[in-house]
Amino acid sequence: MNHLHLFTLSLCLLASQVHAAVSADQAAHLGTDLTPVGAQKAGNADGSIPAFTGGLPTNAGAIDADGFLADPFANEKPLFVITQANAAQYKDKLTPGQLALFARYPDTYRIPVYPSHRSVGLPDKSLAATRQNATDTQLVAGGNGLEHYHPGAVPFPIPKDGLEVIWNLIGRYRGDTLKRIVMQASPQANGDFTPTVLKQELAFPTGLSDYDPQEQANILSFYREEFLAPARMVGGVLLVHETVDQVKEPREAWMYNAGQRRVRRAPQVAYDSPAAEGLRTYDDFDLFNGAPDRFDWTLVGKQELYIPYNSYRLESPKLKYTDIVKPGHINQDLTRYELHRVWHLTATLKPGERHIYSRRDVYIDEDSWQGAETEAYDGHGALWRVSEGHATFFYNVKAPAFAAEVHYDLLSGRYAVNSLHNEEKNGYTFNVPMSRKDFTPSALRVTGIR
């Protein structure tokens, strides 16, 4: 792979300050040679990655009556298409996972490469909190939590090691609050699937109407998920309280079973517990979530890779779910990849810890801190699963998201896809009024009644 220098601030010079915040002088690079969230502001040498100029404006396109955003790049055509036949020509800008998908599906998997656009620009409130985090936020002892963290923002915009980088993915800005109605599917090898429709609500404490900085000081986010389809699952609800310092207070989760009409604790909603018909783990969701403590995280460096980006076509209301969900993988003709810089991490299972993955590699977009690609290896060190996050950007509210999140199982030839919302009206709604009361275990009984 073609590794880039980590520019401006040498990791070697900072190595002695691991787990400490950066100095004011170092933070002054934010907004100058670095973007406000710590990405390299300049483009690359040949101009194929442009300089950052602030991201798309909030009026970059129209929004229709059902909440779908217009594609600002609808008239662009692919520069070229990577297939199994020519993949070797581009391998220095492809991940091992992408190369494995070409080998697994040589006749159908393809990567259409388009011009690169640095679309992501976050709200001023989040950028101000990120600037504060640069000089304030520290990892707790052992790295499984944060101290002095200002929520709704990147914890470590000038990261010094892999653990700080993965916390940037976990803590990144995704809107103050978000309600979305999405479809997930786990198609059979022939492409047949049963749609599962979910209403998901995510809130960061500062986005709540009754935010109490003392009461919610250790809450990173609240998450609630309700099943709307299929009929046999309607009424089931999941609630998660994600914490900032997971040593002090681990993640808490509850499930409401509509058939039993009971709320139960759900400690299994974490780590490598199976989800999506066993095609991914709970901590695969969002390309990584939850506690990072079972792995040693190594920062490999920064790379230029072709990653899914500006995936507006993939969330078009003109598409049906059957247009996207195909045998083996999603319809790659509907995807869009661009050349971007990513942070590359390798996570190795710690001695004595348990997880079905012995290693995972994570590739994180420098502009949004959102996951783009991951690879997961089994206990024997063989590549097992590959995930791709098809990024989109809600320019109207300055919030990054996924048009589709796909988890491929190379052994079974199946995959799980979530975040699709093509057939849903107002599938994504940001900054919805929410309160702490909406995310209590007692609220699950009211939500899940059928």
C-alpha cells in the first residue's frame, strides 16, 4: 500500500505524549494546514484529491417532499471502472478486502471510480467543541474511555495513536439527534430476502431538550431501535446507553419483547454477539462501535484509497430495494467510489481476550471520521468478512451518514446490508426534538405496544 507521511505533526515527536491532549500550539494547526477536524487541508500531489474548501454548502441541492436530497454530482460519469480483469493495475489504492471481493465475485463485483469531492463540512458548534477536545480530551487509563470530552465532536482531531483514531470514529459528529426509518436485509445466496424495516433514533446528550451536563456526563449517546417489519418482529425494541468512560460504567442495553411484554437487560448487545442472521457481529455495526478494549489498536498510517463516497445515487427514491439487493453483493453499478485519504488501523486481539475475530483492519475517512472499509480475520488468521460503508452527506444539516452499510461473508457467499431508505418517506430526519425520557427502559413498553 502507498502510505503517506502523517504531515505537519510527526507521530514520532508526539509519541512521548500518548494519552495526553495536544498543546495549544499544536491545536493551532486546526483550520490552517489541517481542517477543523484534523484532515490534511491540501490536496494530493497530482490533484486527484482536491484541497478542502469547506464542504458542500447547505443549499447544494433541492430536497423533495419526502426528504430525499438531490445528487449534486448527478451529471458526472465514471473516470474508469475497476474489475477483476484490471484490479492489479490499481491494487495500491485498493484494500485487501476489496481485492478479495473481486476474487470472490470475478464476474459481477466492480468499482466505478468518479472524480473526488471533499463534501463534508460540519456545523460550527461541533467544530468549536472539536477544537476544545484537541487540548482537553484524554484517554482514561487503559484507553477504554474518555476524560474531559466535549460531546458531539471529534475527541482527538490530532491523534497520536490507533486508540485515539478509533475513538474518533466512535465519537464523531452524526447530527445532534437523528431519527431514521431504514431497511436491512440478509439475502440468501440467490438474492432472495425478507425486508426488515426499523425505526432508529440516535441522540447525543447535548441534543436533548432536558440535557443535564452533570447527570449525563458519562453518556456518549442514546440509541433506540424499533422493528416495523416483518410482522413476526413488529413491536420489538432495543435501547442502548453508550458511555464515554466505559471503565467507570460499561454500555447498558435493554430489549422489549412484544410477545412477552417484558423489558429485559441485554448484555449480549456488544462485542462479537451475532447479528443479521449471523453475518456480522454487534460491534461490526457502523463499521465499528462499542468498547475497543479487547483489541490492541495500531495506527498503520494514512493511505489514498478508492472508497465509497457521495453515494447519492444509491439512496435515490427512484430505486426499489430489489434494484439494490442482488446475489452475492449489492448492485455495484449503482455505487460511486472516489479517491480519498484514510486512516488505516490494525486491531489485534489481546492475549487472554475473547472475540471471533483475531484481527480487524479499519479504514476511516479523514474528513468525516466515518468508517469506509473494514476487514475481519478468523481465529486462524484467514480473511473472513469485508465491510463497506457507502458514505453520503446530508448537506442541508451538515451531517455525514451511510446510504448503505454492507457486511460481506466471504465464506458463505452471503451478506447483510442496512441503512437503505429508498422506499421510505422522510427516511432520515435530523435534529428531531427528543428528551431523556424517550430513552428510559420504561419508555420501551410504551413504544413497543402492539
